[in-house]
Amino acid sequence: MSLSINLAPIALDSVASAETRPPKVIEFTTHIGHLDTFLAGSRLLDELKLLNRQKIDADTRIQTLELYRKITLEIGHDLEEVYGNAAVPIPEEAKNHATLAEAIWLETGYGYKRALLDLKQKLINFQEDKQHSLVIFRIIEALKNEALVNYLCYTVPSDTLWSDLHKVYFHALQLGIEDAEVNEHIWSPNNKTIHLVYIQTLLMNLANPQRLSKANIRKMSHYVGSLAKFAELRGMGLIEKPMGVFLIELDSNKPPVPYLKNRNAPSVETDILLVTVEVARHIHQQLKFIQKSKTQSNEPLPATALEVVDEELLKHLIKYFGVTTTRTFARQEKKQAAELAIGLEAASILFRSNKRAKEEIRSYWEIMNTSPDGYALKTTHLTDLKVEVGELVSIKESEYSPWVLGYVVWLITKVQHIEAGIKLIAPSAKSVSIKSPSNTITYNALLLPSMKALNQPISILTECGYLQEDSAVEMKEGIKKSKLKIKQLVERSACFDRFEYSLITDDLS
């Protein structure tokens, strides 16, 4: 069985030799464990590059890579703490940490891929299945972690990554080892088989991470381990209900696509299906547990519901794993400049008095396309810009058009620009300040009008987590003071909450 995968080239003219003696490798990993994270990662990367570009027998290569594994995971985690919490566009220091992390996982994958090809050449191998299982598992794990770096930077995993991922999994299928358990002792309680770690990599992509905040991308990267066992991979056959079914072309360089959106005739030989209906059902059960616990405060959350306690993340996952979403409105291409003001504070200034809006709170973007409920934008003006998924934005198409309110639903970063999807919330807003009886601090808030055509009641938008359902709040609009009853939560993002409200007392001034 031939296997063509992406590899680092062998450097026959290399002067330096890679260290493969176990005591020396252990000594090296112990030493760099005490260094600054970036320096330690750089030293590790140098050693991996040296190892991957020299001819070494498969057993020695695997042994050396396994000795590097613990420190690789630790450094990868520490690097993620920097770039995984950075705003977009990513600052230079965080970008360097992300580049280093991606390179480490790329080289780790190179090493195990080289070992896999070397194993195929061995004439006699009494541990063939065991070694193949370990090596393929490690390749997929490295690709999964490389993709996670991309997601946390809002970049798209490469075609090469998807090609290698599918090829090595297909190779495991041909060897019949996809369900063989791999002994794990480090940070991977849910990664036991090639089958499961491959599904995790697929689910992470299908979660549409470009539509998640960085905090939720990181939550999802841990949560996906407990979800994989509920997904099903199967060969092509009769599909009674295509919802929650995704097509994987194992001879392609593409991620899975919803079966309903596939335009090519599936191949029985190289295509398989991923079914996520049970994944969505499991998430829905956890969501019900969490929601029930909110109404029964004396009842602790079940252990399974504690894995992820972010209701909005669970709702997001149900949406993408359960029913294939369809676009409500068609996009229309539109090339036009637009101004954005990012954040609740900026919106409060704009809707209080347009004349007071200072230049520094605005950023300049280009509209790529529009639909009745939003925009797709891009900008090359990255200096002093900070934006994240879930961020409130005010948008103005022209000098004479009004400011309207929306929020960022997805981000993609490119080399020279950033692209963002904006979902519109309201055509106008009133800027107010609020103070809850239990808090002496005054916060900015926006009152949003009702929209009868959309069956949307009047609502109030505040910083995330400040208000609670069924509570009262004091509101000040100019010199007028009122008291509001906070009712049902309408919408929540990573940065704001929007509640229905009603007036208790109209004017306390």
C-alpha cells in the first residue's frame, strides 16, 4: 500500500547529529523545562528539525519522539496561554508564540510520519500493529494540535493538513488498526484509539471555531474528547435522514462537509460518513441539566454537565452537530467603505451624541457583501485595532447613513487583513447608564427598540454577566431616572447580554 504524505526532506549534508541516546534526551528535556517558554520552545524546535532531517532507524526515531512528548505538550500548553488569550489582530509577541507552537506540532508530525514510512519498509517487525497504531495516533494528534493553533488565531488549517489527516486514517483502516487502543499516560484520558482522535479532529472543525470566542475554542478543544465516542464513522450507504450527516472524502485535502451540501457523487471506495446526531443529543441532555440546575439552586450540577457550563457554547454545538444550517438570506456583493466602532463603550458614546464620537473610537473597513441581517467586512487598518467574536459593533455605511448596531459572529485572519462577519441587532439604540441595587458601580447600557416585523420586543443590552433574569435595575437616561424589571435573556455573546425588560417606575428624578 503506497502512502504519500508531507515530510521534511532528509538533509544528507548535515554536519550536526541528532541526539537519540535516552539519558541525554531526558537530560535535555529536563533542562529546557526550566527555561523561559519561548526559549524552551525554540530549543525543542531546533532538536526536532535536526531529528526529522536525518536518517535514523524507525525504532530509535519513535523512542526519541516519545521522550520528547511530555515536554512538547507542556510547552505547547504554555505557548497557548499567550496566543490563545490575545486579541485580534494578534500582537507581535503572541503571533511569534503561535508561529512557534504551530512549527513544533508540524515538526512533531513530520517525525512520526517519517517513522511510519520507515516502518512500512521493515521486512520483519514483531510489533508491527502496536507500532503502527502508536505512530498513526501520534500523527493525527499532532495534526489536531496544529489545527487548534490555527483556530485560536482565526486562520484556516492548510490543505496539506487535511490531506495527511485523511491519508493516515485511511491507512489505519487498510491495516485494520483504527480501534486498537494506544496506551496514554499524559493529559489525554479521552484519546485512546486512532478512530477517536480522528473524530475529535473532525468535530473540532465542524464546531465552526471561527464563530467562537477564543475562550470557547479552548473549552471546545477539551470538551471534544468526551464527545467523540457519541459520533459514528461509517461507509457509504442508504441515508434516511441527512441531518447531522457529513461527508468525508479520504482522498481529498478538504474538511468534512454536510452531506446535503455536497455536490459531487460520493465514492464508495474512498468516502465515508460522519454522523453526529447522537453527539447533538448528548449535548442537549447536558444543556437541559444545566438549565434545570439554574431553577433548582439547591441541586448540584451533575458531573457530566460540569464538563462545559457555557450554555451558549452548548447551543452553538447543537446547531452545528444536529441540523445542517441553511442561510436565511442570500448574500449580495457590495464594494463600499464602512466605519466601525467596536465595543459597548464606543456604542454608548455614538448613540448618546454622534457629534461627540471621536476619531480614535472608529475603524475603517470595506464591505465585501451584505444580506438583510448582516455584513461581511474586511480591513487592512490593523494598527490599534482589537476585535473578538461576540464583540458589539456599531456600523455606518456612509457619511449620511445612521449608525446601526450589530456584533461579530465570525473572524478570519489573513496575512495582510482581517475579515469579519457582522450580524445586525437593531437599527438604532438609546444610550443609558444602569446600576443594580446590589452594586454601586454604574455601567453603560443600550436600550433597543422593538421590531414588530421580527417579533422582537424592547430590550436592554449590557456587559456580559452584569444583570440577571428576574431582577430590578436603576436606569438613567440624561437627567431622567427610571426603574426597570429585567426579564428573559434574549441573546448572549462572549461580550454582552441582551434582556427583555419592562418599566417598573417611569421617572424617579
